[in-house]
Amino acid sequence: LGNLFYGYIGRYLKIDLSMFIRVQIVTIMIGIFPVTFIVLMKQIRLLKKNVNKAEELNKTLKSRDFGSKSEKSLEQLLSLSSESGRDIIQIQLGDLIFVKSVENYVEIYWVTAQGIQKGLLRSSLRRIEEDLNSYSSVFRCHRTYLVNMKNISRIIGNSQGYRLVLRDIEDSIPVSRSYSKEIIALLAKS
């Protein structure tokens, strides 16, 4: 509209529907190149930044033993229950891999001798997080995930942030932007 108005004031253009449409098409065609360039440059910058930071975090992750000072043993038994208290899942802290929120339920993943097991409880992730709050190795990394930091094998950085790769799990778990600073601080402290 600014280009059309400028052309009208300078007496270059006549205002009518066909001219309006032509000016809009030209403006979009000219504007698409700088916008695309700026978006691509921002994505490349974020990718480089997050990949470099992920490499630093991986170095820290390898040298860090989560919870060994504050928690007595990886064999400590956790009892996670549904909101009604009828359903209970008991696992050892060291076996817990992650907890995922799925609507009104939480899926709990843990390691056994037979492989990865999954349990389902009718509960909120916030309630499970409060139950596990005293364990320093259990961390909320996303609005739908709690992870046991002891089972993180590496951290991947991309232009959208970080993802956690867990032992024995194919899919990676996202780290939301709001929790990325917390995970960096958690890895940084000794």
C-alpha cells in the first residue's frame, strides 16, 4: 500500500484495482528475497550456536555423575502412583529413563533385564514431578517430559534448540527453550 501511495503522489501510478494487484505482486516478489535471506542467515547462526553449545554440554555430560553425591544409591526404590492411588509402579531410580505426559496419563519408561518397559498411570506430569522433586538426577526438560539425567548419552543441537538422546531409546527428547538454560546450569555446576 505504501508503494502504491508513493507512486500515486509522485504521479507514476494511477490508483485502480489492476494497479493495486500489480503493485502487490511486485512488492511480494521483491520482498521475498531479503526475507528469505534473513531467515536463512538466522537459522544458520542458531544452528552453529546450538551445535557448539551441545558439544560443550556433551563434554560436561561425560565428566559428570548425576546425583551420586546427594542420592545414596541408584538402587533406591521409587513408588509412582496414580492420582487415585490404586495403580502403583515401583522401579529403581537408576532404571528410570523418562516420564512422558500423554493427555490425562503419564507413560513411565524404565530398563529391565528384558529390555525397555513402559507403564501407564492416570496422573499429571506435575504430580509425578513433585514426587520425584527430591532426586537431583530427574529433570523436567519439556512441558511433556521428565528425564533421568543419568541415562542421557548425548545432547544434539539444531537451529531450534537441543534434543536429548537417551540410552536404549531410538527417539530423541526435545528440550524446550524455557528449560534449556536450566539444563545448561545443571550441567555446569559440579
